[in-house]
Amino acid sequence: MHAKLSLPRCCNTHRLQTPSRNCKHLVAAVPVHSAAIINQSSEDFCTRRQLLHIAALVGSSFLVASGTAAAAANNEVGSYLPAYGTDGFVLFVPSTSKTPALRAGTVDNTSPYRFALPPNFVEQKVANIQSGNYCQPRCDEPWTEVVFEGTQGGRVELIVSPLQKLTPRKNVKVEDLGTPDQLLERVGNYITGTYLDEDALVATGSRTQDGLTYYFYELNAPYAKTGAHSYTACTVKGDLAFLFVASASEKQWGKLESRLRQVVESFRA
């Protein structure tokens, strides 16, 4: 927000003096908070130093705005992640020390998860209590590994759950936990962040990739915390269950559905 500031132009002198009736006025657009600092009445004096100060304020405001826009653009994953496929996507593979679970070795840091992202997504900070930082290397509850959000909408999140939350059995595959519908009864609240209404399920599916079976869930749950519509991939690797969730609001889903599905189907645990 800017305000117009009118100041008298001092005529042919560097000394303070009352401006004459023949002096013209300069008009400059400066941010309102800056205008409040340097606002002057018609009885005020002006100097060359004051005019230079006005110019500096205008220039610094422009640089701050430009710098903020540039910083936002530089945070988009397309500016630093390698290309993936032919649809403009990029590939995210975490480093061995990226998250508390990777640092602790709870999540396999020699062959970590990976997935593709649209280039305009931005990584979000995961709160300490959600990251499992306080309970590694052995957490009793699910935690969030990473979160990315699109500048035009949409969100993807990787949730990891200790297998003991789902079954007392050891060395099992996702197929051993039941059909996609049966497993959804146990992981649905992780996907929505609240609870799962049986009417929320739109479709299920499964696919085997690189020796692991992935269950897929499409939900329409208006009460979900991160978006009414979601598409999720679920699998088991070692003693962990992985839930990779893409979600969007009702308004965003129609536009983003296709690309969010591609993101989820690119996930490899």
C-alpha cells in the first residue's frame, strides 16, 4: 500500500529556508508506513538530504518486494531438484540425514523412499512433534516425514507408521494385512487426520512395483484436515507402513487431480 507524499522543492540553495510561493512540489509514492515517518506540512522545510532519503525509501521498498518474490520462486522444487519423466516433474530423494527417522536409521537411509513432484511445489517445515524427533529410533505412533505444497494448491505428505500399530506379526507384506478395504479400516484416520466415514471411500486399487505391493485409495472426506479429496498409496517395507497422501480442496481437485495422481503413483518406498 502506498501514499502520495508532496514536498516543496527548495530553490537554488542547500540551506534551510521557508519555501517561496514560486517553488514547485515533488510528488513521490512511498509505502504508507514510510510516509508516516517523513510526512511534512506546508510549513516544513526541505533539504537535499531529505529528498535523497525519500528516494532511498522508495528504492528499498521495491528491493524488498522483488527479493521476496525471487525467494519464493527459488524455493520451488523445480529450481533445485533433477528432472523426472517427460511431464515437467522433478524427482525428490531425501538425503541420509534429511529427517529424524532417516538419521536414526528407522527409515532405510541406504535406499530411501522417492517420488516425483510438479516443479511449482514447495517443501514445508514439519513440526517437531509431528516429525517423531522426540521418539526416534523407535516411535509408537505414526509420524510425518516430509510435506510439500503447490503454489497453485494441492499438498503431498508422507506418513510412516510402526507396523506394530497395525499388526503384532513380524516380517509381513501389505497383502498380509488384508485386502485394500480391510487395511483402510486401520489406516483411514491417518489419511484424513481425523476419522474415516465409510461413505468417504470412492475407489481402491493395487499394483506391484519393484517387489512391493501398493494399495491405492481415493477418498472424498469433507471433514479431512488437509483437503476433502485425497489419493493415497500404502505399502509395507521392513517393519514400517508407508502412507503417501496427496490431497486438495473441493475447488482445487478438478484442476489438480491428474497431476496429484501421477505424484502418488510415482512413490517408491
